[in-house]
Amino acid sequence: MEQSTSYSKPDHTPQPVMTTSVIQFDALKSPASSQPTETRWQVEDIMALFALPFNDLLFQAHSVHRQHFDPNAVQVSTLLSIKTGGCSEDCGYCPQAARYHTEVENEPLMALDEVLAAAKAAKDSGASRFCMGAAWRGPKQKDLEPVLKMISEVKAMGLQTCATLGMLKDGQAEQLKAAGLDFYNHNLDTAPEFYGDVITTRTYQDRLDTLDRVRSVAINVCSGGIIGMGESRAQRAGLLAQLANMEQPPESVPINLLTQVEGTPLHGTDPLDPLEFVRTIAAARITMPNSFVRLSAGRQSMGDAVQALCFMAGANSIFYGEKLLTTGNPEVEADQALFTKLGLTKI
Ligand code: SF4
């Protein structure tokens, strides 16, 4: 269903209210922005979604989901860390930052044949998209060239391609596009107001600039954030507002639950109530009705029941495979069993 070549601009028409707890979507058409007024989501309006009775929120999100997607089909991506650890950035959740003492071992850029073998295995186990992640602040030209080769060869295998390589400089998005890249992942991570509590080595604007570069060459945008880092509900809503208010919201919106890794500054953060995570998925679905909402990191700690609620709330994409960059991910067999139990099919 999700085709980078056939993507059309989303319809931002506010969705009909389908609950007894009426959210007045007319209130969303607020002024004071360069964005078209109908695309504006105010943080307080998203907060009002969060505040709905749980059943009303889920019913509304699921109704929006059914209007835009097959509710029983889930897109499946596999993520491979092609260069691990030793990163100069200070993202407070990340075990790959060189400055934190974690168990992650640095590994140089993988060889092309190893990447292609992993891509084939991913395809054989049902993945439709293969994401390649490198722990860099941004790629140097000498690093980018072998990655371009990986992208073109993975694409030639019939997989959609995605890369997450850090910040892009002028001209790099063009090279990625020419190599056949379908998606570029670059998360906003959190709301602007909380961002400085998590990362200091790059700014929020740096992230938006990279997303602009990706968008300007018509590579599909994959951008979301991490929930459970100690942010407030208003800041969760603020992240969704940033994403939903983009002139063209991301085609893919990964919503990660913080995986706490010993040695990182965010280790020891109070765990988030799983139902608040489900509410975040639901609010993402309502505010970005045409985007694939991806249940990403943190699935291992959720169990089947919370994941099922997330699918009900509008999540329709997952990462599949045993490892998610450097942290664990439910094993392939467990995912297959869950899909069977829930009657889900893979896109
Ligand atoms: S999240 Fe990415 S940029 Fe941040 S420290 Fe980890 S690898 Fe580096």
C-alpha cells in the first residue's frame, strides 16, 4: 500500500468527530502561521484528544484509521546498523554516543556484501523496506559513497530503501535520491521545549533543515520521536503538533518508547504508563491520518496486549527482526505469532 512512487499529498481535512466527547475540529483552524490554516494543530487541541476517555479516543483514532488504511494490514521494515557506536553526538537516550559508557561496541561501516546478505534475509522473512542506520553526526563524502552503493543494490533487490545517517549537508540528499533512496529517517525526537534536556550537540532547527533537504528532492520523510524520556503530556502533544503541522507531514512517523540503556543519561527515567503510550499513538493517528504510524523501539517491553491496543489505535507499521540498531526487538517468530493471533497481514 505504501509506495514511494505513488505517494500523493495527504488530505488534511479535519476528520469527523465520532465520539460523544466532542472535540471541535473547527477550533483547529487557527491563525498566526505561515502554514495553511487548515493544517494547523494547536498543542491544546492535541491535549484535548489525550484527555478524552480512553475508549472514546481509541474509537475516534480507529475510525480515522479505517477511513485511510486497511486496519488489518501492517507495513514491515527491517533496520540494520551499518555503522555502530562512536558517535560524537550527545543524545541522552543513545548507547551509541561515544561519551557514554555502555556495552555497545564500535563497529566500522559494514562491507557491501554483508549488507546485501542482511537485506536478502529481511526480504525472505517478509520485510518490504530495508533501513540502514549509521551512527554519525552526519555523513562525510567518503562515508556517503559506499552507502550510495548499498542503497542502489538493495533497491535492485526489490526492497524499498531507507537510510538514517544523521544530518545532511547541501547536495547530499540529491545524491541519496539519485542512488534510489525511497525514505530518509531523521527524528525530531521530542517537542522543541524539551529538546535541550535531551540533546545539546545539534539544534531543533538543524533537524528541521535536514528534513527540508530530504523533502526538497522528493525523498519520502520518516520522522517521529521518542516517548517516555521524562517529557510532559503537553510536550508529547507538542511533538505531534510539530510533525502534523509540517507543510507535508511525514509519510512515516515512528513513535518510539524509550528503551532505557544503562550508562546513558536517561537510564533510570520513570517508566511511562503503557496506556499513555497508546494514547500517543492514537493522537498521532488522528493528527496525521495519511501517515504510516510506526510502532518502533520499545515493543519488547510492551507485551502482546499493549501492542494490540496500539494497532487498534492506528499503528500500522513495525520494525521486524531481532535487533533494532543496538537494542533488542521481539524475535521474528514472536511477531509472526502476534500477527496470526490478531489476524494482521504484512504489507
Ligand atoms: S541517536 Fe544518532 S546522532 Fe544521537 S548519539 Fe545516537 S547515533 Fe549519534
